[in-house]
Amino acid sequence: MPVSRRRWGWPTSGRRSARPATACRPGTATSRPGVTPNGRTPWRAPPPRILGISTYTETHNNGLHIARLAKAASPQTVVVIGGPHASVLYKEVALDPAVDVVVRGEGERTMLELAHCLIRGQGGLADVQGIAYQENGVLRTTAARPPIADLDELPYPARDLFPMQAYGYGNTVLASRGGCPFACHFCAVNNIWQGKRRFRSPESVLEEIVQVLVTTPMGGLNFADDTFTLDRRRVLEICKGLSRMRGPFPLRWRCATRVDLVDAELLREMRHAGCRSIQFGVEAGSQRILDAIGKRVRLEQVRRAVAMTLNYGIEVTCSFMFPHPEDTEETVRDQIRLMKELREIEGVSLTLAMTTPYPGTTYYERASELGLSILASDWQEYDAKHLVVATRHLTEERLQALLAEMVQEVGLQSALQANVAQPGAGSKTWPG
Ligand code: B12
Ligand code: SF4
């Protein structure tokens, strides 16, 4: 299937032209142009006009490191940074000397306009919606860009330009994007993706899947949506299309969702369409804690969804978090009990993520009100594998001891690589 990368005018030429007067300030790094501090060139000549970097909170320092190397090697290269971390903390990120432009939120159209501005000299930075940059030492922020209303307009990801074989996540297809109607206190989604959830049409999702199957070695498919079954009717339509697909190999896929967004009919159709694994965000083992973290699910719904899913031959991964702001010794032990109960069930795997107050979450914004003390001193520790908070009722020492107890009692591999591999599942921690 041909990939239409020109559906809304994706640029194909890179003609050089003068930079607009309001374009980014030149980089401040001053070492030998074309060479990084370790003496190597970071790219094959000539250096790129624009370097785009995407970061999560955990990878933000690495992103900045790359930006600095790039600036040292080629001060005229414009460094553009985007992604969940930069979108929320755009003011702070834009002030970094190695960063020229921060893209806030949805990036496709913003990047296209930026390229037109920086390479073709069309307009100035102030005309590009959804960015932040520094001009003569002053932070400039342009108006927020309205979300793309029709996601079907977007070309499919250019997987052919990406070394997919270097990554172990299989083939990923995204069917929706945007904010979420729920508001779990640990999740940054609503802050990153301002606005309502928007869905691609089932036809567009199916067409992309066909393209993936035709162009890349079959490695199973992941739906990367945080809550794949948010729109039940649409999932049924996708399943209908997938069930009709006939190929040389059977299609196998996985997704993540909430326990209150599955039912028997939906699960039956999903299984029929090739779904072999669902990740549910369970988070805690005490109803009081689930209510306190804004999860809006009941423990009965957890048990029911897990049993129903297994009943249709779909494996289940239950993801948990530790610690929760209102945790006490008792609620942690409730969580240990639920984790043990679930792990006894054949077909169930568990994952455990350390609660992390990512920028954009309620935990980040209301940390002291919620009694959270931040233990981390570096964004690199925000990887959900380190204990980075102490809570109102439990000190760091108590939390470490309870974590060790949880790892031991539940049979987790370790606190850092905290997943129980029951039926061969990898450690994947999606929200949902
Ligand atoms: C799928 C997913 C994963 C998958 C990724 C699979 C894959 N191969 O794609 C897996 C399971 C691996 C994963 C892992 C983790 N994830 Co995750 N993940 C998601 C999820 C659900 C969707 C991400 C996605 O594909 N978005 C779609 C793309 C199109 O959006 P995007 O990447 O944000 O990019 C857009 C803009 O941000 C912008 N943009 C981004 N980069 C750039 C760069 C430039 C130059 C420009 C111009 C624009 C731009 O333009 C893009 C297009 O519009 C999001 C939640 C969400 N709904 O966004 C969480 C989310 C991104 N994950 C999150 C977290 C915390 C993690 C983990 C730390 C979890 C853990 N417990 O270990 C790990 C870290 C992984 C790592 N080290 O990189 C957080 C990030 C919060 C933060 N501030 O860092 C999110 C937001 C969920 C949450 N809890 O709030 N994740
Ligand atoms: S964790 Fe899932 S359900 Fe909760 S707000 Fe985030 S995306 Fe929505």
C-alpha cells in the first residue's frame, strides 16, 4: 500500500534560504564546529539544518546531552525539542542554551511550519503556533495550536526511515490520541494532550495495519493507545476488519485498557480478531487507595475483568504502582495480598512501577498538599524504577522495607526490574 506522505504537503525538498529575522538565536556552544567533545562527528556531512529531539521526563537529560553535542559540532543547526516532558515544562526547557525551539503538544503541523520558516524562510517564529523559544534572552511563547481535528489527515509513520529492528517492542499502531475522560492523579495525559480524545477512523487504522504487515517482518502488533477500548463501537469495527484479514500468518496483537471498559461481547470479538494480551492498570489493592488516586474503579471490577478476559483466552497483565500518597502499612499489605491473589492465576502477569510525580500530573502539581516528599534530584531518576517519593504516612526507610517485602512476598524479580514474568510477558507499563 503506498504511503501518502504528501497528503497535506509534507516537505520533500530542503532548499536553503535565509533565516527569518526572528529565527532562533544561534547556539552558544563554542567548541570546534563539526566535532563533538569526544572528537567524533555526530552525523555524516553536511550537518542537518534542524535536529528534532523527543523526550520523556526520564530521557530529558539524555536529550539535552544530544542537543549540546549537536550544538558543539554544528552551532547553526537548529535544535527543536518536543514530547511529553518538554510540552509541560516548556518554559524551563526553552531557556536551556542548547535548545532553540520547544514544540508544545501535538507536533506534526508545528514541525512542518517550523521547517517552512527555518528552511524556506516563510514567516517568522512568532507566526508558528504551539512553540516556545528565547529571543535576545527573553522567553517567547506563541499561541497554543488547536488540536488536529481529523487524525486521518496524518500520513502513517514512516517506519521505513526508522531502524525498527533495533527495538524490541514489535510493531506499534496508534488508534487515538488526546486527553482522557478520566483523571487519574498519577497520569500526565490530560496535561500533555490538551483537549478531548480524538479517534482515527477504523478504516485508517486497518489500512495502516495492512501497511505494517506488508512492509515489516511480522513481530506481533501493539496498540499503543493508553486506553484502547475507550470507544467500544470503534474497537468492534476495528475487530471486524481485523477478523476479515487473511494473511500468510495469523495476526496477534496486544493492547492496554481499564477494567471497567471491557465486557464479554467486546472481549470475544477482540480475541476473534487476534488479541492475545491485555494490560489493565490496577494500581492498588485497597478500595480506599483506588478512590484516593482518582482511578474510579472498584476491586470487584478488577477481579471480574481479569476472569472474563482469561475466559476468552486472552492473557492479562495487571500493572501496579508503589507507593500511593495515602498508603499505610495496612494498604500496602492489601496490595501485596491482591498481587499474590492475581499472580496465582494462570495467564496473569504483574508489573510494578514506582510512583513518579511526572510534570503534568496532579502528584507533581500538588505534591506538598498530598504529603509527597520528592527524593529524586535528577530527572533521570524519573524512570518509574526508583523510589522517588516518600509519603505522608511512610518514611523513605519504611517504604524501602515495604517494597522489599512486596518484592519478596509477591515473587517479583527485583524492585528495579519489577515485573513478574508469568507466561513470558515482558515488562511493559502503559497507563490504562
Ligand atoms: C505507548 C506508550 C508507551 C510505550 C511505547 C511503545 C512504543 N513503541 O511506542 C511503552 C510501553 C514502551 C512506554 C514506556 C514508558 N512510558 Co509511556 N506512554 C505511552 C503512551 C500511552 C502513548 C505514547 C505515544 O505513542 N503517543 C503518540 C505520539 C504521537 O505522541 P508523542 O510521543 O507524545 O509525540 C507527539 C508530541 O508529543 C510531539 N512530539 C514528541 N516528540 C517530538 C519531537 C519533536 C522534535 C517535535 C517537533 C514534536 C514532538 O509530536 C508528536 C506527534 O504529535 C503515552 C500516553 C499518551 N497517550 O501519550 C505514555 C507516556 C508517554 N509514557 C509515560 C511513561 C512515564 C512511560 C514509562 C516511564 C513508564 C514506566 N513505568 O516505565 C516508560 C518509559 C519508556 C522510555 N524510557 O522511553 C508517560 C510520560 C510522562 C513523562 N512526563 O515522561 C506518558 C505520558 C503516560 C503517563 N503516565 O502520563 N510508553
Ligand atoms: S491512567 Fe489511563 S484512564 Fe487514567 S487518566 Fe491516564 S490514560 Fe486516562
